[in-house]
Amino acid sequence: MLESNAGGKDGVILEARGLTKVFGSGAATVRAVDGVDLTVSRGEIVLIAGPSGAGKTTLLTMIGAVLRPTSGSVRINGHDITSMKESQLPRVRRHWLGFVFQTFSLLESLSALENVEAALNFAGVRGRAARERAKRLLLDMGMGNRLHFMPRVLSGGERQRVAIARAVANDPLLVLADEPTANLDSKHGHDVVVLLRDIAKKQDRSVVIVSHDHRIREVADRVLWLEDGRFKDAGAPAAERLAAAPSAAPPDDQAISLG
Amino acid sequence: MSTANHPLQSVLRLTRARYEVPIARRNLLADKVKFLAALGGVTLAVLLILVVQSLYQGIKHEYASFIDTLPGDAFVAQRGISGIVFSNPFLTRTNTAEVASIPGVKAVHRLYGRMASFQVEGKEVSVYVWAVAPGGVLTPEQERTFPRRGTIIIDRSLAVREGLSPGDVMQYGGNPFVVAGVGPVGNILVAQFGLIHPDDYALLFANPSAKFFLVSLEPGAGADTLAAIARRVPASSVYSREQFLSVAQEPVGDFLPIIRVVVVLSVIVGLALLSLMVYSATIERAREYGIMKVLGASSWRLYGIVLSQSALIALAGFGAGVGLALGFNRVAGDIAPEFVTYIRWQDILAALGVTVGMTLAAAYLPINRVARVDPASVFRA
């Protein structure tokens, strides 16, 4: 049985130590993530940036109990999820973690409301309770007039809002977002950044974002630079590296005030 | 009266409280063409299974109905016969007297039967005519098989096919027979039964031998009496009512290989379409199964979605198939009077069993595919 989402000791939600993922063997060995240490506290927004192929998504999936690390440990809410059985991990994902994807990843045959409701159903919330909560979350995301729309008729920004509502539906401790603005235009990208900030600061959840998008540094409490599977501390600060890196945002995208 | 505690309301409340998003149903209905094709496949399979089986059972049922109306506790027949239509008449009046003299035998009724070609308004109509010569008093029910002289009782299928009704006249060798009744006499696909008076039968067919003896036994008479009958009549076998029914129905078993082939082909067609639908619905949504895994859906829940998809189509197809088969059962007699159908609840249950089997078989491969979906693949754009 999982404990309530009260957070670990000293407010630490996520603690990764020596996290390593090796793909392949022999001459084809690739160390996608190489001995990464990471601690994230309650309400904190951490942006992990880095060049393509740096291991950002691999790191995110290991933190998200989706991919087993080759070595190292991940503790969420004080529990070592790397030592858990495979059959225990779905429970970790549905109760402690929320996911936001680059490609939105909604279930295409379900309406916006049902997408959120289904995530609640997975966690054992059913019937009217699930429907009302899903409705409230979508209303909070400004999707009140799109509840029964199918994903294919929603804009990218609207789909991502539904995905964010789904991510927080089960009141997770930690929200993991993988390139959440990569497929959005300037305005919708801005909206998503604001929502992720609110999730952390108003709802007191931890948010780890993997992104190339320099706009996110505006809301991040910390920016970490991952390169060749390792966090780079030497040289220019991570935020400066990110600013210097090619942006995933549209060319006309300007710095956004997040007031 | 307060309706607050009405059982139906309680059930509705419970259903609403446990309601979950019907992902399986939504997935299926997202591609209505495939859904309808699979539904049609299962429907066709169930329909064919039930129709073929109902024809088979219909003929067996006709034999059972016919034999039910005959008097007697034991049946004397030619040894080694299979069926009652094509066995030879071999029992003479001497045999009748000999059997009647055996202790424990109360009465010996003689059953005559043969195929005969009647004329109806210049048209030849084949009828398998039977006649019972009673050896004692018959019950009112048994007297149904004993029409008056110069009359014939014909099976309703024959009446429908030839447009005959009570009062019409059928000729045999210049002898007129008035249709005295139309009812469930017997219809075994290859022949429809008619009943005439035994004296008419004797006249038409020149004092024939009987095909069977229908022997009524004294109370307390048993195996010894039956053995004595078998000894007294050369080349005969003595059957109980149940055994005689089995012997009568034996030729129907010749249809079983055909029925099995039709059933197997039906199941193959139904299973193929169902499997194709469930498999393609799963493959097309493999990524969504990965998404659900990331969102924390347990493996069993995902298997349940696949199985529900299979079950939804299969059970809808089963319902439609049963409905169509029952409809066919109602109209078959009008369309083709020779086809007698009889749907038993056991056959519907068997079809349900086949449907459940198809459900599980069709879900097997997709479930294996879902089990292999790597949730990490969802993060690969």
C-alpha cells in the first residue's frame, strides 16, 4: 500500500543517486545516463535541458518508474522504486506521478472529459466522483466548453491542457513533463508554461521538465544541463547554456513575461 | 410508498457509483466498418451453427414425436436395422399370435409402413404411409394414429408444400383418401408421414407383413418376457421405447459429419473476423496501451480492455445470431415446408459456449501483444 501524498522527509519528493542506464553491449554499448544524482523538493520546478541525445528522456523515464536503470536508485516520497517489483510500479505511477508528453498522448477514442476520467478510474476513482473531479480539473484548465470534444478536433494547446489535467488528476507528488511545449505555437506554449508553474507553486507539487524551450527557464527554480548522460556543472551556468542553445520555440517567439 | 429503497434504484446507484469510462466500447466504435464486419462474422457463425443444429434436432424431434404416439412398451424389429423408414416388413400374422401367447404380453399392435405415391389433381405426391393395427384397446392419444377408413391424416409440412387441407382428396391406385386431418405426424426431410386405417393399408398393399410389433406388457413383466419374444421371432431384436427411438434416429446421425463441417467452418469464419478486428484494434492502438501503462493502468486492466472488446463483439454477435436463428425457425416452415427446425436451449447454450471460446481465442494474441508494449516507447516522439 502506498502512503498518502504527503511528501518525503525534509520536503524531498525525488532523490536519484548514481542513476545509470546502459543500452547495448560490447562495442555497441551506449551509456545514455551516467551516474546522475538529482534531488527535487516539494513545490520545486526543475528544468533539465541539454542537446538532443543527451539522455534527458531516458533520465525522465527512469525517474518515472517506466524504465529500469542499469544501476543507481530512485526514491520517490522516501521509497526506493528501483527495488520494487515490476507489478508494484503501475501503482507508483498512478498515485505519485503525473506525466505530460511532447505529443500530448491522449486516448483518441475518448473525449477530453473521458481522458481525464479514465486516469482517475485507473486509480480506483469511479462514477460521479471521477466525472466531477475530471470536470473541475478541465474547468480549471479553461476547457469548460470543450469537455465532450474528441482530441482530434482540439488544438495542440487544448490537447496539452487536457493532458496536464490528466497528469494532476490523481493528485501526484511529482509531475514529469517531456518537451511539453515542443509541438505548440508561441501562445499555447506560453499557456502550458503558466499551467506548469501553477501546478508547482499553487498546488505545491514538484515538476521536472525536460525541454529545449528556453521560455521554461523563466519559471524554473533550477536549470540543469545534461550532456552525454551527465549533468555539467563546469563552465557557464546551465541557464546560460540553455539560452545559447538553439530554441525549440518558433523563430518569432519572444521572451515571455509570466507575471 | 417511498421509492427511495426500490431495488432497481439501488442497482442503478451502484452501477453509477462503479461506472468507468468504457474504453473498450469506445475503441470498437471508433471504427464502425470493422466492428460491423466482425459482428457480422460472429452473427453468421452463431446463425449457421444454430440453424444446422436446429434442422438436425428437428428431424430427431419428429421421430421422437411419431414414436411417442405409438402404443406399446417394447418394440420388435428386424435385427440390425438402422432407422425405421428403410427397414423391411418381416413380421407375419403367425408371429403376432406367437408373441401374443408369451406370458407377460398383454397385446401386440402391428405397425405397417411404406413409401407410396398418391395423386393429387394429377400431380404425384410422395407420402410415407403408416398404419397401426391395434392388438387391444388404445388410449385416446394413441387413437390419433388410427384414422377412419377412406381417410388419411397428413403431416402439416406435406399439407403446406402441396396446398392440402382437410376435405381434399388424395388418390392411390384409384382409391380416394379424404384428408381427415393435418398435424405433426412426422417429417424427416426425405419423407413426410401420413396415417391411414390398417384395413385400407392391407387392401392397398395386399395383406403385407408388419414392419414392427408394438408390444404392450402386463404389469411386472420384464427382461424374461423380452428375451422370450426375441427367441420366438427369428432374426429380430426387441427394444425398449428409448432404445427404439435411438434406432429410429440412427440415420439422422449420417448428417452429423456434414453438421460438424458446417459448424467448424462457421467457427473459423467467425473467429477469423473477430480475431482480425480485435487484433487490428489492438495493434492500431498499441501506443495508447503504452500511454495507459505509463498512466499506471495495471496489466490486468489492459488485458480486460482487450478481452472486453472481444466479448462485446462476440456477445452482440451471439445475440444477433440467436435472434436471427429464432426468426428463421419461425419462418422456415413457410419457406421450405420440408425443413423442420427445433431449437433447444441446450443448443443455444452450446452456441454460447462456442462464442465464449471464440472470445477467448480472439483475445489471446492481442493480449500477448499488449503485454509486450514497452511504456517507455511512448516517450519516443
